[in-house]
Amino acid sequence: MGIGSGIALFVIGAILAFAVNVDLGGYVDLHLIGYILMIAGAVVFLLSLIFMMRRRSTVSESRTAVDPVNGQQVTTRRTTDNGEPLA
């Protein structure tokens, strides 16, 4: 489920909570189901935002070489924050 699913759940819940005016004989309360879907949609939306932010990564490179001009050792590091292997 992603951001779109969260928005869809929230919209369907809002329609059930505020726009539908049907009495089903006391067995099912559509307003309560609408509120539950709105809360679930908000939770899914927030969780997908959090996971999307965690998925971002930064890359730094690590290489060791000798500079041919002055003979000094040059070290460059390359790592990722999300644990994926480097290509």
C-alpha cells in the first residue's frame, strides 16, 4: 500500500461518513465504518511517507590510490546509508 492507497481509503471513508445517508436496520453503522476508513487511510498515508523518506540514500566512495605526481596516498570512501551494495 502506498500514498495513493492511503488517500483512497481516506476519501472512501469521508464519503461513507459524511455523504451517505442510508439506514441498514441497525446492523451496520456506515458512519462509524467511514471514520474507521478515514483513520486507516491517514495511518497508511503517514507510514508510506515515513518508509519513502527512509528509502533515500546517500553515497560516498572509498578508493585508495597513489598520486603519480607527488607520490602521496589518496583515499576516497564510498558507502550507502540504506545498506544496498554499490555498483
